[in-house]
Amino acid sequence: MLVDATDEPEVQDVLLASDVLVTDYSALMFDYALLDRPIVLHADDWDAYRASRGAYLDITAEAPGHVTRSHRELAGLFGSGTWRDEESARLRSVFRERFCEFDDGRAAERVVRTLLLGEPMPDAAAGPVPVPSQSGGAGLPSPS
């Protein structure tokens, strides 16, 4: 089923409710990739877009899923079911490894530990980052 969510005020709600993201060059693909759901990059005007606005990278070469260049290709991708095949999962995985390395829910913790507490970040392979005790505060100002 296709639902037009144009008037939905919270895009995050739409992303959570969807089974697949069809996008052009929106940065939403980076957030959606974290859900590990299929993404289709519809790049029917990529050459013109890149020429007029510029791009830091060729997203069609490092796409988080299948790339379509026409409405016919887009319809064919969905008609065949390949939008959710193993290649789609592989492309998402590669994309997340490259672009979502630090999107693990601990970004604020890393900032606080590094900048405010002066603590080195433990090696990720060593396991979960230890949580400071509730009692000490470790040099943080007390709330007033």
C-alpha cells in the first residue's frame, strides 16, 4: 500500500511506520539506514542535480540500496520485489559501515566523556562503555 504522508508534521513518525524509503538526495537516507530497512535511491536527475548544486560524493555509487534512474525502473524494482533482496541488504550494510559509524546512541556520551570529563574513550572492542557512578559527579558542577 502506498500512503501519501506529505502533510504529516513529524517525518520521524513516517519513517518509523514505513517499510521502505524511496528518496532522491535527502539526508533522511542516513537516518533511515539506521532502521535497517530497504532504501531505494531514485536519481532520475542526478547529473543535472550534481551539475547545478554540486555534491561531496557520488551517492549513486555509494547508495544505501538500489538506484533507479527512471519511473519505469522504479516501478520495475517494486514489481519484481528486488527492492528488498539480498543486494539491498548488502548495500545498506556497507552504507551504514561507511556513514553511520558513530550513530549508536552514544554520541552525547562520547562528547561529555572527551570534552567535559577529559576521559579517553574505551576501545569499542573492549565492550560497553562504563557508566560513572551516580554519587561522585566526577568534577561536574552540581545543579543549583
